[in-house]
Amino acid sequence: MKPKKIVWLAHEANVSGANLGLKEFMQVASHLGYKQILILPHKGNMENAGSELKIPVKIISYYPWIRTVDSNFFDRRFVRRFIRNSLAVFQLVKIILSQNANIIFTSTSVINIGAIASFITFRKHIWYVHEMGEEDFGFKLPWGKWSYRFMNFFSKKILANSYHLAKKYKDRLPSIKINVIRYPVFVNTNYTPVEWNVSQPVRLLIIGQIAETKGHLIAIEALKILIAEGFDVRLKIIGKCEDPAYMQRLADKIRHHQLEEFVLFEKFTNSPHKSIADHHILLMCSKCEAFGRVTVEAMKLGVPVVGANTCGTIEIIKQDQTGLLFQQGNIQSLADKISIIIKDRNLREKLIINAKIYANQISNETPMASLLQQI
């Protein structure tokens, strides 16, 4: 019988929510006895994930094929991107053939070298998409509807992390072969959620990438309303920001409302579960979250969630059952939902119990294990 071996391709070399999901997929494959190789675009702390799982890591420099929403395919970086990615395909083909890999798994929509290399080597290619694109990160696939045709042709299967994202692809190309498989979302259950104590401030948390589409500004405005209504609350924002102008806007907003003592920033952590468990309420304020990994993490850890009523978030949060939904972009609605959880202990405890059960139902290793066994 031919040995089972997977080549995984990541879109970035450092730990992120998406790469944590990729690490979980590698764990599932390890349980099934697959040999594996992890490909990264440069050196980074995602190499540690390979070391932990005893998976060799190869570095191949490659560029994304996506574009910002206001740019063209033939931009000033076109030639450099074409040359670099052509070399990357050649390097990847050598690895696939030398390692006798069966499956190429691209864990992002933003790179396409895995699809091309798998076609050249007659290997099965799986494309896992976890970004909405225009709606959450401000990028688009480069060739319009032909991008979706390309992905469909060059893949054995396309997977999405939410039904909302899968619907977007279906709307662009009805014949596309796309299915939904969510991240397993393994959590460290040794972390006990912080106790609610009337003598202590209620700690709110937003964790993940710090970008305008993630809703930090409305969270700050909601915090101002809650404080004005007499609630003792604090907000911590954990994550990495690649937009200094946006960070300045956040700082200006905090200063304008005199909230310097109430809002704290912290760098992204490789151990988010402890940070989540140290807070009373998680906020998911994104304009359009494809899945919302931290939402599921909080639910599994016993931390209630208030999320925007859009996109993939409404697949996870069932109103008044597994969490509370606020009207996306509506500051007063967000403040009202937070205050309900603070004031209503019975509802809070019901949400925590239901959320744990539901989160474990929708996010576990069974779907990915079944897929790999089928292939």
C-alpha cells in the first residue's frame, strides 16, 4: 500500500488563528498515521508547531496571488511575483516528488502554488479557504470569476470554514465543489474561567488581528456607554496591528473619551486560552467574520460571547441560547447585550452551559479525520 503523506502549505510563517487551525489539522493527520511536511514562506514561530508534532518544515519563498480591492492584476510587482512564484512551484514540485507525497493541502485562499504543483505532479490538491476577502481583510482574488474556476479545476476538494463563506463561493460559481469543515478547535481545559465578583470590574476582551473591520472602535464606544450607565467594566484588546494609522485612530478615540484607564492593549499571545479564561465576556465585533475561531474557543472555555449578527458568527451564536447577538455596527445594541449578560446571572449560566455543548458539536476532529480517510 502506498504510504500516506501530506504536504501542508501555510500563508504565513507565524502563529495566527488560521495557523492554529492548520496545526490542529496536522494533529488529526498524525493520529491517522500520515507522514507530513509543513511548507512556510519564511522562517517564523510556526516552525515550533512542526517541531512539537515531529513534522519536518521546509521554507519556500512565495508571494500571494490575491490583490487589494483597489489594485489590478498587472501591478508594479507583477514581474517579481511571477518569477518568485514560478521558482516556488519548481521547488515545491521537487519536494512532492522526492517525498512521494499523496496530498497537497493549501490552508488559505491567498496562495496558489500548491494547486499548480499538485497538477504538475498528478497529486490530489485540497484547498481550504478561511477568509471572506473583500469583507474582512480587504483583498480580492485576482481574476474575478475565473479565479473560482481556477480553484475548482485545480482541486480535488475545496473546503470552507463556514457555510456563509461556502455560499459566497457558490454564488460566484454554482458548480464549485465546496464543502464545510470547521476547525477542530482544541482548547486547554485546565484553564478555569475567572469568577464573577461584584467587587471586581467586569473584564471584556477582543482578541485577534487589530484591523478596522474587526470592530474595535464600536467596542470602545460601547465601553463609554456602559461606564456612563454605572457599570464597572474594562476592555482589553489583544492582537497584532499592521496599520499604524488605525492604531492611532484607536488611541485618539480612547483619549477623546478619557478611557485611558479602562482600555488596555496587549500583543498577540501564542497561548490565547489563558487570556480568554481571564476575562468575563468575549466580544466578536467583526464586520464579517468567516468563522470566528476565538468565539468557539471562548464557548468551550466557559466564557460568554457577544457577537455581531453577521456572516459566520450567526452560525455559532444562537441568540439567547449559546450567546448574544448585537446589531452589527450599532454601538447601543452592543452595550445593551453586554449589560444583559452582566446583570442576568441565570441567563449567563445558561449561555455558558449551552455554548460548551454546541461548540463541541460543531468543532471537533471527526470531519477532518473522515475526509482524510475518504481521500
